[in-house]
Amino acid sequence: MKRKSKIIFVALFFITITPSIVFLQKLPIIPQPVEITTGAGTFVINYKTTINTSTRDKELLNLYEILSGYIAAVIGAKPGLSGNGTNTINLLFDANIQHNEGYQLSVAEKNITIKGKSGSGIFYGIQSLVQLFPLEKSSTISIPQILINDYPRFKWRGVHLDVCRHFFPIEFVKKYIDILAAYKINTFHWHLTDDQGWRIEIKKYPKLTQIGSMRKETMGDGKPLGGYYTQEQIRDLVEYAKSKYITVVPEIEMPGHALAALTSYPEYSCTGGPFEVGTTWGVFDDIFCAGKDNTFEFLENILSEVLTLFPGEFIHIGGDEAPKTRWQKCELCQKRMKTENLKDEHELQSYFIQRIEKFLNSKGKKIIGWDEILEGGLAPNAAVMSWRGTEGGIAAAKMKHYAVMSPGTHCYFDHYQGLSGEPKAFGGYTPLEKVYSYEPIPAQLNDEEAKYILGAQANMWSEYLETTDQVEYMLLPRLCALSEVVWTPPSSKNLDDFLSRLSTHYDLLASKGYNFRVPPPLNEVGELVLSKNEKVVLGSQIRSAKIYYTIDGSEPDINSSQYTEPLQFTSPVLLKSKTILANGKGSPTSAVMISFIDPETNGLHYNYYEGDWDLIPKLWEMKPDRKGRVNKLSLKSIEPREDFYGVDIFGFLNIEKEGEYTFYLISDDGSKLFVNNQLLIDNDGLHSSKEVSGKITLEKGKHPVKIFYFEKSGSQELRVEYEGPGIVRKPIPASQFYFDN
């Protein structure tokens, strides 16, 4: 059938349906269980429902309290304890369940039974059950008849929180634990020490918190910032996490990121100071001295107190970003290298880490560190947290060492979630869909090596997270995607299905008052290119949301035009749109310039290459991996892989008025711009987002343009803007690019 107009779908759109229909169509459980069988009837929880479990088992009684609390929050009454019977919920241990964290959730007409091999399994079964509860208060709770057999894919399902760059109160850390537990996360990595603040009380060294927990300002703002947790608070937090089946892994940074500690006790540095607690972000040269025995005594005394607070298997010792500048000039460090037959400072760091590991092993603990601990030789029993891509995890697994995968590309939650309108973040672009796409086991590992991948972890660095609301915003809903990455078998994962289930969870998060990111109506930025008769569809993944838009440049709000049907435009216009929930919470504003092109005429050619370079290679001498055409200048249109690629983009630029033009080339990593077959801008090399400009006089008409660009790893960006006669600086419109002269 021919259509008179074509509609552009740029976001998922779900109609409003009742919760009962949701359950019948798809159980909105996140993470997706391994196996679900659905029945025809329901079980109704009401005032007469009781819970059956062993009253002699403290752990089961704790699980009873957890479940009864969830039920009371909906129906207003706490179920009592009873024996097995009708209208009961059974919480039972079952040794026949194979996986230690596995569970079975059975909902029949007369009862619900949750079985687990351990308390953690029963707890996870409870989490799946309560995700089926209504969000509003009700006298009854109807649960569809189901049978779920479920267990996690990975042992380490982690989320990290940096409390050093910005400090967060212990009450919020407990709230953070609550959020993690709801999505079956079992490891909380607590980053407690860094250059910008020492956050854990050590009784033997009180100056660590008296001095090291305070900095005079942050990035020049003139405002003192400090805070730390007492050992009593930490013990309470660890017990609280334990009740949610979460293990707390503390991080005590060494040998680098030690400025707060050295400010407090400068005698353990190479130079003796004086120092001040870090007031800016970055990496500092002053680290713990590896040549002094009393440095190790100092750190072992600290760790001895840490061990009494954290009963878990692992202690994270950092090991990352430790410059060797001071060690290279330190007589004691150089003497240590000579005495220990160490060939360079990397081996000295390995010596440092191995000495700490030996101490911790003697206390029954294992170490885990960032992937820099591989440099100079890996400590015998150390586990590696792979953050600089996947290479560290691959290397560790091939050496038969355990690894946790946490690459910045997919697991750094301090990165931006959207392309525009987002609060200040560290950098990068890690949207929800990208997190969901992550596969923790690298393809380079065989089946035996893959067994050494413990799991994956999201990292929440707090340089730009000044408030607890900002932390929640960066965590949610990306945590939901991560939970499915580390729990659900890859064969059961499906992005569209996940987004459908997530639509219910947006309402769940709203009901709990969490500050989550609301997805905007358009997942586009800059320019939205249309051809004749195309319409724009705005959409929301949140059933209860409404969409508002403007075309006059104003910010959309509830008084703006409400979106009800696809939008038709006949001339260029700035379209701003926003998703707004019933509670008034809104999405970032999506702002795009609607422009019109002839898709057969307007656009650019490209050649795409895959490889690992530090500078733009001679692409013109290479065979491209693929070729194509795009209608606007954007990396997204080319659909490159995550890292290690290059593109050669070429075509013609139409200039409407003769005169001098200034071009701006912005890229991460390297790029070059040629106009009229001459190099106009050289922005080559490995670097973060960087802008370089160049001027050229152009006649009216079409001019050949070519752009070379390569991306090694990390963030990727390529933009070209211009200004000239009658043109205020802006991105070059797609309508001005042509495939041919």
C-alpha cells in the first residue's frame, strides 16, 4: 500500500494501559528472569493473607519483615506469621536450588511460595514479587499466576560511589543501597579516599579526618568542603547493606591519589611536603613513598582498622594513576629498586602492591585494584578492575586472575546520558541503550578464560555531582540496564522488550520520589533533516507522561502546545519538546532545527575504516571496511563502532555569498578539514574535545570539502561549524552539503 506521507519515528511511544493488562502482556520485572511460565489465574493478597516461614531462623524472620513491610505499604496492614495453608506466602530454604543466589517464585491460586538456596535467593524472589505490586494504595494486591526459576549470570554485580570529590551523608548512602538492592545488585564499591578528601575514620591516625577530610575550596569556588564517616557509622552501614544482601567493598587508594593522606601525614611522601588537600580534579605527582618502610607500616595500620569494619572478601587498593615523577627523583625509592632488583618504577609499583597484598592475604583478605596494577607485574592473588577499556580484564583472565569489567565506554555513570540539555558531567556519552548493549565477557577469551570474569560494575565518580539529587539522576534509569547486563543470560536480553518493561519502572521510580532521568521526546541533537511530506513523531517511554512542544524558541512547559499527533512542517523551524510527568518532573529539553533536503542531492560520501591509530593514517591508501552516504554531517549517521575507527567524509559545500568564512572543527580524537583541496584546519592527534578554527575566502558556488577523523578510545565527537557573510556561527546545515558538484 502506498502512503502519501512518511513518518519519522525517533523515540518509542507507549499507549496508556492498566497495570493488570501489563501483567498479562509482559511481566515488568527487571532484571529479566531466566525462566518464566505464566498461568491463567491470580492470587490476591489482602488483609487476611499471612506469611509462613520458620520463626526459629533469624534470617528468615528478617526476610519476613522485609516482605511484610512492602505489603503493608500498599494495603495498610502488615501480614502476620502463620503455618502453611491457604492465602499464605511461604518463604522457604530449598537445598535443591542449584545456584547459591537463585530462587523460585511460584504464584498459585491459594498461595505464593518463594524458595531460595540461601537468604539472598529468597530476597531476590521478594524483589521480583514486589515489582508486580500496584503503585497506588489498595485494599488488595492481585498477582498473576506465574512460575519463575531465576539466578544471576555473574557473581559480581557492582555499583561504585565516589564520596571523596563530593561528600554525601550516610543517610543517602543507605538510600543508594536501597536502590541497588531493588535491582539485585550485590556489591557496593565505596570509594573512601582520594586526593580531594579522606572520608573514613582511622583511630590510630586522627589527622586523616581532622585535616585530610577538609579542603579549602573546589575548583576555585572559595567554599570549604569536608566530611567523613565515623567507624560506628560505617559498621552500621555495612550491616544495613548486609541485610539487603549487598557486600561493601572499601577502596583505600595507594600508592597514588594520596594527597589528602599526605597533607595529614607528609612524612610518608618522598619530599616531606608541605601539601594541601586537592582543590582541583586531575592526577597529582605526590604519592606515597615506596622507599620508606614506615610508609608500609602506616598503610598496614590503616588497613588493620579497615579490616575490622568490612567483613567482605575483597579490599580495593586503587593502584591507578600513580605518576612516577617523585619516585624517579627519590633516593630512597631508587635505593629500594636497586635492593629489590627492580628495573623501573613500574616494577616498583608492582613491588608496592605485592607487599600490601601479602599483608592483606595474611589477614584473610584479597586485593582488587584498577587495571594499572598489571603494570610491572601483577600481584600473585590480585583481582583486576578493568576500566581503561577491556584490555586489563582480558590480560588478567588470560593470566588466570579474576577480573571485574568496568570500562569507561559503557560503565561510567558520570558520563552524559543525553546529547543536549543535560546537567554538567565529566564527559563522554553513555546513554541507557549503550549500557544495555554491554557484554562483560570479551570475545577474545575462550570458555575457560571467561570463567575468570567475575562480573561487571558501574562507576559513579562525583567531580560534578554536588548533590544527592544529581547522583540519583546519573544512576537512574541506567542502573536498570546494568542490572540486566549482569543478571540475565544474553540470549534472554532484548532492548525493545527491556524498554517496554522499563516503562512501568519509570512510574515506580516516580512513586518512590527518586530523581531519575526522564527521556526526552526526541533522541536527536542539532539538526533534524526532513524530506518532503515527512512528519515528526515525538514519543515517551513513560505511560503517564505528556509531551509539550514549542516552535517560537521558548522553553516548553505545561502551558505550551500538547503533542497529540505527528507534526508536519513546511519550512525550517526550531522545535523544542519536553516530556512532563504527572508530578511535574520533566525531561531535558530536546531542541532541534528542522531543515529540509532532497535526499538524493543533499549529503556527503564517506569511507569507513577500522584500526588503532594515534594520528590520522593515510586513509587514502587504505581499503575502506565499508562505504556509504549520509544526508547530514554526524558520526551517528555513519554508525561507527565504539572505538578504533576512522572516517573519510567528502562532498561539496554550497556557498551562497562570496566573502571570508571562518570554519570551526571540533573533535575527539583527531581530525582535519580540507576546503578546495587545501588543508584548512589541522586538529590531529589524541585529545579530548578540542576546537581549532581557520579562515578562507570563498566564491559563491559549490566547493569540494573533505574531513578526516579518527577515534582511538573513550569519547567520540566530530562537528563542523562556520560563520561568514550574513551567517552567525552555527553548524553547517545539511541543505548546504551536496554529493556532487
